[in-house]
Amino acid sequence: MQIIKTKAELQQTVAACKQQGKTIGLVPTMGALHEGHASLIRRSVNDNAVTFVSVFVNPTQFNNKEDLAKYPRDLMRDAELLSNIGVDFLFAPTPEEMYTPEEMNTTFEFDFGGLDQVMEGKMRPGHFNGVVQVVSKLFLLVQPDRGYFGEKDYQQLAIIRRMKEVMHFDLQIIGCPIVREKSGLALSSRNERLSQGEKETAVNISRVLFASLDYAKAHSVSETQQWVIDQINAVEGLEVEYYEIVDQTTLQPVADFSHAIGCVTVYCGPVRLIDNIKY
Ligand code: PAF
């Protein structure tokens, strides 16, 4: 596996792949890779002649400096995992390589069509501007045939699908299902920050989400929404930031469960965890 640090080397490598007529898969990540990432990457390796994985903790999508500072980083461990999966190219730039000082300090403007007005967008102002900024840059640099994103960050996936349409990117966006521990806990790089006790507490998030599938059979959307919030908040050590049941495409509130998804954000101690479930 070749490790690429600069945009110039990345572009040369992409040009060589294109010249040889190779299909390109891109998996953007922020590192601290786990089995959830591995599932996207295996899919890309399987679907494409070459796979590029980016590992870049993108400063412009963090609206909380402490969260950025504490985000887990271990490039050598990530590189080993990627090379074992059969990845061809790892792109791991510095923030200074990725952005000009101006780009770093101005908000990237994008028309989200309302997709950013709810849930994560409401709680983390500017977050999706940063995500679109970095992912659009990666799409321009790598020109992939396919881009792979996890369904755990469901709103992000919806926004990237919109970005593809609005910015006329010619690629396929592949959404991949959430990977869970045996306990049900959705895999996340942030889980690394949980103690063993907090991990056991956090399992209740997915337990309640799955139980809500049954509860929803005899209750309305708003009753189910409130029930999930109450059940999770009843667990010592968990605090719900929001639970919204929305349309899977528009992310707007729904009146019934057809084509609905429930998206939750919960604080487990200081760690902010997200999860979702389709009804
Ligand atoms: O989901 C992530 O890890 C990040 O938001 C992404 C897509 C790599 C952009 O920085």
C-alpha cells in the first residue's frame, strides 16, 4: 500500500490509474478505524480495481475544539489495518496540505435544501459545511467511480447524496449498513473513549431502539419518540440530546412509520454517541 501525503502526489496517482482505465473506489474516513470502516473498505476493494482511503481528522467539521483535540488518532495502526484489507492507496494529508489558511477560516457555503436544519445540523452548527467542504475536495482530487459512507451517520449520508446532485459529481454514492458489536452497540471511533462500564451502559441505546420497533406497532410516531427518550434517559449515565423520527430521504418529521427512520444522539458521560433505526 502506498501512503500519500500531498495533493500533488494524489493527483498524479489518480491520473495514472485513470490512464490504465482502472475503476476507483474512495472511502473517506477520519481514522481510528474499526470494523465499521473495514466493512465499507472491503466493499470498495471488492467493487473497484483500486481503492483509496483517506484518513484526515477534518478540523472544519468540528464545532467543539475539545472534541477535535480528543478525537482518537493512530495512523500507523490504521495503515496496518488498511494494508491487510488490500487497500492500494492511503491519503493522509496534514490540515495545512488540505486547506489554505483562508479555507480553514471561512465557512464553506452550500445549499443543503433544509437537510441541515434538523438533528445534527441543528445541534452542531457548521458541522455539515465542513463535511461537504472536505468530501467535495476529496471527490475533486480522487474522481472516484464510487464513494462509500456508513449509514450510522445517516444525516451525513443524506447530505452527501444531495451534494452529489447539486454539485453534479459523476459517481455512485454507496451507503453501507451500521456494524454493531454483539451487544448491539453501534461501532464508532468515539467508543474508544468509553470506559468498560460506560460501554455496558451505552448498550442500552441500541436495546431501546430495537425495542421501539415493537412499541411502534401499537403507538403513534410522537408516542414512540417520547417513549425512546424516556427509556434511554431512565438509564443512569445516559442523556438523550435528541431523538427524531423522520422521513428517510427528506429528514423531515413524519406522521406515520412508512419510510421512517429514528435518529438519536445520546451523551454517555462526556462522550456523544449517535445511532439510528429504520421502522
Ligand atoms: O464520517 C466521517 O468520518 C467524516 O465525516 C468524513 C465523511 C470522513 C468527512 O470528514
